[in-house]
Amino acid sequence: MPNRTVFFISDGTGITAETFGNAVLAQFEAQFRHVRLPFVDNAEKAHQAVRQIRHTAEIEGKRPIVFTTLVNEEVRAIIGGACSDSPQSMMLDMFGAFVHPLEQELGLTSNHRIGRFSDISKSQAYNDRIEAINYSLEHDDGQSNNNLSSADVILVGVSRSGKTPTSLYLAMQYGLKVGNYPLIPEDFDRQQLPPALTPLKKKLFGLTIDPTRLAQIRNERRPNSKYASLENCRYEVSAAEAMMRRTGIRWLSTTTKSIEEIATTILQEIKPERLAY
Amino acid sequence: MPNRTVFFISDGTGITAETFGNAVLAQFEAQFRHVRLPFVDNAEKAHQAVRQIRHTAEIEGKRPIVFTTLVNEEVRAIIGGACSDSPQSMMLDMFGAFVHPLEQELGLTSNHRIGRFSDISKSQAYNDRIEAINYSLEHDDGQSNNNLSSADVILVGVSRSGKTPTSLYLAMQYGLKVGNYPLIPEDFDRQQLPPALTPLKKKLFGLTIDPTRLAQIRNERRPNSKYASLENCRYEVSAAEAMMRRTGIRWLSTTTKSIEEIATTILQEIKPERLAY
């Protein structure tokens, strides 16, 4: 049973509130019930949110925790006021804590722009991001060598080593054009990288994985196949690692890493120009 | 020219620090130079970060802004101490501001677990998320009707209305299995939904788009084609909207919305069980 109810309230999507709130809550060994209240951008919706928070406080008999990223001062005042009245809630005002000190530091007033994700659908940065997602889909799994040289990063590795989710994450979060290319038995026989990749070595990054874990993942897809056998997985992984070592490609093992950790490490190593990392 | 340099320092990936920092900085009409310092998880790396911050402060003659999500107390003390010495920096200690008040509120001490993304690669939630990404790729653009009934959400709309990026975002961020299905001229002629979708109406959500914007997007792909012509785009959009209205599917226009806003709105409407929204 959850120990406490947590509200994420924003006048935008609430994604920032929830991302940051989750990081803070991960510091506690407790179960939280999440309630997301996005697009709370006027007094009426603020009062509706207050009713919901108070109702929760009353039936649970514990102060709800309320993470807010609110730019609208009226909405913030309504929710802030209600949290300090009985039945109380604990308001963690994420912009309040940092925006006001930054106004002083920068000598600027904040623009009260709601939602950093809004109104950007026609911006160049946004269009570039959509293009990066499309590029990464079209260059998934070595599907196309078209415009491969305009990739920011090209991932290589054996089938099911984590290339596709990592490519899509880099495209989605950072607007990077990411190709990914499987290393297959033919490459190991020739003991060379796929020919299309040879001139692009600076952009290459290798992913490898523990053979036992790989066999497990492949068995979920194709049970009892040669493809999924531990013996074959061991062979492919060791051949791929030997090739990456020989050609001087940077690489990491994805076995115990999340997509976010893999992506962060790749960015540190490759430092794509587009990011001015 | 950027007004100020901003550091994002974390003992994990730094993704939370940057997500939240960007949301705060978006409140100011100023240009910031971003420096990401992830995986700062020991004293040596902390001292290295301090050298970099001090160097920036000296050559720029302005206090750098330092967003931190640091769990390691030693690292936090080294960076915090250095920021208040000359040359000064402005440290915005994101966990410090909220974790300590929460410890009091919950009557728990925080577990100092570094990186909410780490060590999760074998967790059920993480595996589900990877499976959701694979599912969404396999069910992109009506490619497969296999297991369509196990989708959490199925997006429908004309080609290039935003279905693919939205599907992948929902899979990546929320671990949802999302199919997407194009509405094509044959469907408009029959004036019916694609047959595979009829029994799944509760999971359907429609995306539409302004025809002028659609023509612009399609022209980048296939210049001067009938597919991209304004006349054809007008026809497809009006036929698709008529069909969604007639069949009672919930829908929105993606024209001025970001992926994040579209995704948030869909979640509010569909409330997938998996999320306990």
C-alpha cells in the first residue's frame, strides 16, 4: 500500500515536475501514489486541483505531497494558499525555489512563459528533432546507407545489444541523427567492419553485452534457436569485441546499464558537434 | 553570445539536473552555454569539476550557474565549498532544497541512492519499457495486427500527422505499448475505420493537423507529388476528421503542439491501466 499520495501540478505538461519529483522521491524507500494534474492554467482549474488535494488529505489523514512547476502567479497563489490551510499539504514549489534567486543573479525578471514544450512545434529546433527521429528510424538496423555520413552517431553491435532503444532515445531527447548497424556473422568471417562504415569511424560507437544476458533476451524472441543459443551468443560477442578492439572503436557494455546511462556515456565520448557538448 | 555558463553536475547521468535546469532557464530571455558533467561520483572527479567551474568564472568574469543533483555528500561538500569561495559560482542544489524537507515530512532518511536510472536494467519495469519500445516499433504505421489488442493506446490519423514520434515517446517515457495506424484513401472510400481497429475503439486516439502545415511537411518528403498537394491534404484531413467524429473517437490537432503536449493530453483522455493515471 502506498505510504503517501504525491501530486504533480503544472500549468504545462507536468513532465518536468514529474521527472524531477521522481528523482527526489527515489531517495526514499516508500511507495507513493502518483496523481498528475497537467495544464492547470487558470483559477478554475486551480480550485479543482485544490478540491482534489483536500479530499485526499481528508480520506488518507496524511499530508499529500504537492510538487509544482507553476508559472501562473494566480494559480500558484491559490494552490499555495490551500496547502497551508487545514487539511494541510506539503507544497514543494520547484520554480519558486530557483527562479527568484536566478532573477536576482541575472538581473532579469522571468518571462512567465508557460510550458517549455509549448508553442515550439514550428521552431527550427523542434523540426530538427522530428527529423532526427525519422532519420534514426530510417537508419535503424542498417536499413539504409543513404546519407549515412550525415549521422551524428552510428551505433554498432550484435543483434539485441541495445542499439535501437539507444538510437531512438538520443534522437528524441537530444535531436541527434543516429544510425545503427548490426554486426553479423559475415562481418566476423571477413574480420572487417561493414564497408559502408569504414569512412565514418569517428562517429562509430560500439555496444556489447554479456553473452548469458544476450542469450536470455534472444530466447524470448526466438526460443531454442541457434541464434539464441549461449554458444552462438558467446561466439558473436567475442568476435564483435575483438573487431571493435582491432579497429579502435570506443565501446561499452550495456548489460547493467539503462538507456539513459548508455546515452550519457556515448555523448561524453563522441561529443557530437550539434550538441556543442 | 551566451550571457552565462551553466553547469549541470550529477553523480548519475545528469539528465534530471538538465531537464529541470532547462525548465527553470526557459523563464529567462538569455542565452546560456551548457556544460554537462555526469557521473561525478568521487572526490577526484569533484575536484576536476571545481577546476573547470573556476576556470570559467575567471575567464568570463561572471559567476557560473551550477545546477546539481548530487547524492554523494562528499562530492556535494567539495562543490558547495568551492562555489562559495572566490571566484564564486551560484550553486542551485536541487536535491538539497527538497530532500531534507521530505526527510522530515516522511520521518525517513534518504537512501543516498545515486542515479534513479542506474542498476535498473534487470528490473521488471525496465524490461517492460524495452518491450514497449519494441512493440511500438513493430506496430508503427499499421505494420502488424499481431497482438494489437494488447496495445495500451492506438493512434490513428493521416500520414505525417505526428503518430510515429508520439508513439515512440509514450513507449520510451511511460513504458506504454502504442500501436499507430494510418487512415488512408481506401478507408475514406469505405467511410469506415480499418477493420482491425473496430473492436478496439476504447484504445483509439486520433491525431489531426492543419492541411497547410501537412502539405508543407509532405512536400519536404515528396516535393510536388499529389500526396503532398494542398488539395489532397485538405481532402484527407477533412475525411479523417469526419470519420473520427462519426465513430466517436477522441482526437486533437497536433499543428501547434509538441510531442510532450500531445502525449500528456492523450494520457489524460485514455488513462491507460498500466499507468494507474
